Amino acid sequence: MLRRVGSLAGFAISVILLMAALWAWQNADDLVMRWRMTGESAIWGTRCAAIGIAAAAQVILLSVIGRWVHQRDLLSDILRLCGVLVVMLAGVTAVALALAAR
């Protein structure tokens, strides 16, 4: 029972994160205006952050749902590791572009 609740919670969190990432990508211009930043690099920094959020959601989805449906194997471990690397790279890129926009 607890495992199923954890799986449903992980699925809900990943769906919410994916929706937030898509919203942030679509409304990057408005977010940059609210933060009183200027420049194209700030917009792309926001979009890189959205990519990082989407990758984090997919890592959560792969970890929770993938383990519930399939057993843990080498391919799922490699995919999770690649997802974590994408999250870290997108985060560093978003911070660098935000600093460049200042």
C-alpha cells in the first residue's frame, strides 16, 4: 500500500514539474520582465532552467514508475544518470546566463 502511494505521489510530482517547465518555457519573456532583467541571455537562462526542471521530472518519473513497473537494471541506471547530468548542466547554464544578463 505504501509503495503504491509513493508511486502515485512521484507520478503527481513529476506531472506538476513537467507542467511548470512547459509553462516556464512558454512564458520566459514575462518571467524575465517580472524579474526586471533585460537581454536575450536572461530569456535563454529561464528556458535552460525549464529544461532542467523537465529533466528532473523525467528522472523522478523514471525512478518511481520505472521501478514500480520494471525491475532495476543497467539501462534504467544509465538513463537516470544521464538525466541527472542534464539537470546539473541546465542548472549551471541557467545561472551563467542569468549572471550574464545582469
